Amino acid sequence: MNLKQLEAFVEVAEGGSFSKAAKNLFLTQPTISAHISSLEKELDARLKEGLPHYFAPFEQRYPYMKDIRYDKP
């Protein structure tokens, strides 16, 4: 797990889509998807819900979201 993966996860979760996260992080959508997939493999958990390009986390399922939240400089 690395900061890029967590940053991608938080950005997708807050923005609601992979494409918005890619735009905000100045990355491509496939890169964001790869970061999320790598994180899923490392955690052995499914983090994506719903349609392939839509990310809908539920607070009760992701209680650690508040722990990895950060303020961007």
C-alpha cells in the first residue's frame, strides 16, 4: 500500500467517479483504476461498488475513510 493508492481511493470516493479523480489528480483513468485494483488486492477486499466507472462507498462499510482523509495543500 502506498500514498498514491490511498490518494486515488479517497479522491474517487469523494468525487464519485474514476474520471473526476483522474482529472483532479492529473492522472489517467486507467492509472486511477490500477491504483484502486492494487489496493483491493493488497487488502484482499472489494472497494468498488456499482457500475465500473462509478464508485459508491458506504460509511458503514468504510469506517476508516475518516482516518485516511487528508487536506490537500
